[in-house]
Amino acid sequence: MFRDNPEGTSKIADKAHVYDSSSAADQCVERANALIARMTLAEKISLLSSHCPLFSPLAQRYNMPLATGFNPGIPRLNIPALRMTDSGLGVANVLNKREGDTATALPSALSTAATFDSSIARAGGAMVGAEARAKTFNVLLAGAANIIRDPWAGRNFEYLGEDPLLVGTLAGAAIQGVQSNRIASTAKHFVLNPQETGRMIMDARIDPAALRESDLLAFEIAIELGQPASVMGPYNKINGEFGCESDELLNGVLKRDWGFRGWVMSDWGSTHSTEKAALAGLDQESGMEFDVMLNGAIFFTDRLLDAVREHRVPAARLDDMVRRVLIGMIDKGLFDHPVPSHPQPIDMQSHALVAQRVAEAGTVLLRNERNMLPLSAAVKSIVVIGGHADIGVLSGGGSSQVRSVGGAPIEIGLESGDAALFARQTWHASSPLQAIKALASGADVSFLDGTDRALAAKAAHAADMAVVFATHWRTEGVDLQSLSLTDDQDELIETVAAANPRTVVVLETGGPVLMPWMDRVSAVLAAWYPGQRGGEAIANILFGKVNPSGRLPITFPATATQAPRPEPGGLEQLRARDAAREAGDEKVRIAPFSVVYHEGANVGYRWYEIKKQKPLFAFGFGLSYTTFSYSNLAAIGGSAPRVTLDITNTGPVAGADVPQIYVRATGADGTTTWRLAGFARIEIDPGVTRRVVIPLEPRTYARWDEASRKWIFASDELQIAVGRSATDLVLRSTM
């Protein structure tokens, strides 16, 4: 059934690896080697560890902003300093350490993913990169390419969904955008960074072939497309080895199989050794002060120097580490196009429109009974309830937190928990209420905070429409213990919907939530964390100024038990530790534990298929204010496989459709599922038919053979389907 592919792979795979054998790549190597020949041993060592300005006394001496990391560089050789910042959703300013320094806050990465549009992801990356450069940063800790495996994971809002093709394609585009500013980006967190509970000590266990067909495939595509300067390792172990000490993943997969020539950096506090990490492929220890606090030592300074002098780390390996850092810097322009020495002006208004565009294109219309949306001019009274919609929109917490233009009108500190030191519950100053008022000039618009349910029901009964804003906060460092809305919001929605069936729910969440009230409301919008222009974006969709076109990049389960794991691994140990601490024993720690990812490559919608479970909303689902039809499907194989089809806008208004191409394939574990192999986002006017060509990525429907370390491709006929979602396949053919 399977064979090697003698004709190459996909359009993506045909591209050169991160650093190919071109003359430009050769020149990078030659320049790096010339610098290495002039460097002292101490200078080489100095390039292989970075400081955290928040804790390093050197920050002020080198005029480093209070951001994530820095390396002073080597002025004698004109090797520039590395000036690093978190930037997953904009140039971060965690806990407002750089007081008064604002930046443009993109919506959550799930919003970008929901656009299914590389150009939007690239524009967001370019905007963030431009602001970083203007703020004098030249390394962005961006490019998250981790697959979402569990709906409750705390960091899901920073990631791009559950499918390797979608994640890899959009992560690669975002990296391209960042590096178009002649600064460096990472791809992170390589490779299986599945949960926050016990993230420093957990061991993520998975079959190697399944890892290739899922999480590694997402990174492979992202690295091929984005060509990042660096790859960042995770905190946790993977199959028994810390990610930053895995010879199989770093030397084997990343550097040998994929030909990556940039440098591998650790996450802040994820270096655990000197000799083992260096020989396994780690090139740079990041935030050395974190390693002192978390792991009791600094590993890539004096200890590395001693290891080289004592030949425990070969001198050739040391030079390789340095060469990789220099190649990444040279190739991305850090030498020839240095960042300014002082902050530069930023066109915040145009950048805000980039953020708004992401929010508008990424908002998903989940329900729209009786075409309740868009709101019509006949609506004379609207009551807006809950979610602090009078003030702003919610954002996710942790290292991606952006201090957005306009500041934080609400900021709530955490009293306890693993995220209390670096996360606050924060809103961006973009009021949905004010944006709704601006568009509903002929209606009476009022607001209630929703704390008094009886009062909310009374106001909803008296109004033509009720719009309830429901929020669900997530943060790095902590996983959810429930997918239910917090603070009695489910009860609030039930009460309001009972008083007025013309109730619209706007969800500001970092992922799926349970919706026991779904059948009793008229419409539901998934707005994710919509960024600093989220209020305007939501209002535009509610009133039809923008036609919703987002599609779910992650499955919404009907119950928590449908997912592969109903709760985080290690949660019982965490609860026991917290109970002991409440009893006064501060020395209790969580013992290391393992989580077996038994679903393997069958992540997300594939899991639901093999388990024959019906989710609340499927991967790829999303409604529109218009309708589309598909016809004339044709599939073409060979070295550049692709699908062609006609799409007609059969409705009354212009809109964007997202045709999804699924291929039925069997993985290394023997299970057969539909797999996303191609997609596109197409704008079409009413009554117009467009012929669309969608390239396919063959690795998505291949089987990884661990013994030969090759992709094996099916030799017989393949089933192809065009879907409106993973469960709504409307046209079928063969290839």
C-alpha cells in the first residue's frame, strides 16, 4: 500500500532546508568561520549564554531594556549584542517592567489560526517585527509551532491549533514576517510542549513515528517556510530526555535530517547540564539567571569553559555552537543592518489596523439561528451584559502579555499559583460597548455588569436584543481544571436567554469552553482574545460591516470526557502540593511524572473520528452571512499534487470561504483517518464563481517509517474530499 515517493514531496518540501548550499549560505558560513578564527576561547564561551535583564547587574551597563534576554556581543569583532524579547502576540512588556512602553497587541494566536490565511499571519509577524526593531530588539521569541493536544492547556491561546499543516504553515508565515525586518526569530518550543502543569518536570511520552506525523511535522513545515534563525527547546522531557538534552531531536531530527544550520537556544530555565546538553545539540543557554534559580547552576559559562579545556566537550563542537549563532545573526541581517541604538517612532495607528484585521478575519460565527446576525436597523434597544465589555477585552497571561496602546484599564493580580510571579489578568482598552454604540446610532444601548442576574434578566426582557460577553482566562504556567465558564457565567447566560430568546453570546476565551446553554441562545461568536482593537472588530461583525469568515482551528468538545485526557497529567500531585503548602509546608514539591500521549498522531479531529465521537463544533467549522457552493472537483497527483474546484457565492453579500481539502490516509500506527492536506481562504462577491487551485502537502497523508527515517507514500488510489469542516465533507474524488 505504501512506497517511497520518487518524485520529491510537496511544493513546501521542494524548497531548500533552512540554510541550503547556495552562495548566500556559503557566505554566511565563511563570514562566521573568519570571526571564529579571531575569537578567543573566552569570547566564544561568552556568545553561548544570555542574561535576563530583570536579574542581571550587567543590563544597565550595556543599556539593555528590561525585557527577556540579552547577550553583550563582542565589540572588538563588531559582533552585535543580542537583544531579545518575548513577542508571541506583540512586543511583550510583562508586568509593565518597562513602564510606559506600549506596543500593538495582536489577538491570540488561535485568532490568527482561525483565519486560515498565511498572508494575515505574515502581516502580523511583520508588524510585530517592525515594532521590535523600532524598540531596539533584534531577536524575537516568536514562531510558536506547538500543536494543541488538550483543550484545557493553559498556553493554547499562544498556539495555532491542532493540525500540523495549519500550524506549520501559519507559524512559518509569521516567522517570515518577523524576519522581513532584518531581525531574528525563533521557532518554539521544540517540540512537544503539551501542558503547563509540572512543565519543568513532566516527561511527555509518545511513539517516535507518531511524533513525526504530528508535532514534528508542524515544526518541519514551519522551519522550511519561515527559515528561523534559531529554534528554542522546551522545559519538559520528551521520551525520557529533557528537550534541551535530546540528541535524537536536536542532533538527529533538527540538524541532521532537516539540515538546520541556525542555533538551538534553551527556554529560560530549561538548561540542566553542560556536557550532556552541549553534545546533544543545545547551542545557547538562555536567561542564565533562571537556571541558577530553577536548576541551581549556570551551565554554559565557566562549566562549559572547563569542559572544553578538559576535552569533555570537543573544541570542534564549541566552534560549531558559536558558528550556528553567528550564521543565524549574519543570515538574518543583524550584522549588516543593525537595530537602532535608540527607540524610533512607530505608526501605531496603522499597526492597530493590522491587529483589527486579524480579529475580524479570525472571529468564528458558531451559531446564527433565524439569521439573528447581523443586527438590523430595526433593533431599537440593546442591552450589553458582562465581560467588562464597557471597558475592554480580555487578553491571555504570561510571557506573551503585551502592554497595549491605551494601557490596561483592568489588571488583576494573582494571589497564588505557579503563574502568580509573572501573570496578571489583563484587559486591553478597546470597549465593545462603545464600539456597539457607535454603530447602533438609532438604538438605545445600555450596559450591566451581570453580577445581578435578576437585574440582567429584567433588562434583557425589556430590550430588543441582549448581547452577553463571556470571558474565560488562561495563562502560561497554569492549566485549566475545567472547561466550564467561571464566575457563574453559564447561569447568567441561561437567565438572560430565558428572558429574551434574541440573545447573542460573544466568547472571549483562550480555547474551547463548554456551552450548556447553546440551544437557548440565538447566536454565538468565538472572538478568542481579540487584541487591542477587539471591541471594534466584534462590533463590526455584529452589525455586518464585516462578514465573519473564521474557522475553528481546534475542536470544541461537547463534554470534557471526549478529549484524550479529561484533565492535566500530574494534577493530583499538584493538588497535594498545594494542600501541603496551605498547611504550612512550603518545601513540598511535585514529584516528576509522565504523561503518555496515547492518541499519537491522531490529534484533535482525528481523535474524534477514530473514537466516533460528535464534538460540539468540529475543527474547520464556521458560519458566514452568505452561502457558498462547491463544484467541478478535480485532483491532480504527481510531484506537485493539487486540487482544483469551483466555488460560488450563492448568498446576498460578499464573503470569504475556507475550502479544506482532506485526504484519507493510514498512519504508522495503522489507523486510517481524514487528514487536512490543503486549504485556502477565498474572497468572493455575491453571484460570482471562482476557480480555485489548492496545493496539497503529501507528508500530511504519508506514513513515517522510523526504521528507514523516511516518509512512505501510498501507492494506490487516494480518497480526496472538500470539507466545510472536518466532519462536513461535501465533495469527494480520488487521486
